[in-house]
Amino acid sequence: MADFVDVAGVADVPEDGAIAVTTGGQAILICHSEGRFFAIENRCSHAEQPLDCGRVKRGWIMCPAHGARFDLESGEPISGPTDRAVATFEVRVMGERIEVAI
């Protein structure tokens, strides 16, 4: 069973927005889209660039460097220039706090 770690408050992550956190040695991006919270690796699988300035919309995030889009739930690329997924992490909301499984 995974250990969940408190990473942010629900109010800290605006709808169609994201915040970067580091926990357990992992750089993670907490995203809020379509009323749900997601946690993905804060690194594009194409050029290793951070995703934290990327556009979040309709369940995906776009890499600000080269425009690759990733599905927030699966981490799978939706559009190139990459065909490699980014890691995702299980998320749960406990009251007003967001926790991520590490």
C-alpha cells in the first residue's frame, strides 16, 4: 500500500491551474482540471523541461517548451513531439487537503 503525503491545500490549486511541489525526492505537479485533482511528474518526457508553466485545460497539460500535451490521468502523450508518457501519482482529497501517493 502506498504512503500518502500531504502536499497542498485544495484552495492552493486554481481550476485549470497547477502548482509545483517536491516530496519524497520527486518533483510533482498538482493540477486541477474539470473539477478533479491530478498529480504528474513535473518534467516533460521530450526535452526534460518543467511542466509547471504549462497550460492546463480539459484534462490535459501542454508543455510550455515545445507544445507536447499529456493526459493528466494517464500521463500518456496526446500530441508530439514526444511519444513517451510522464509518470502519474495517485491523488486523494482529505477535507481541504490534497495528498499524493509516493
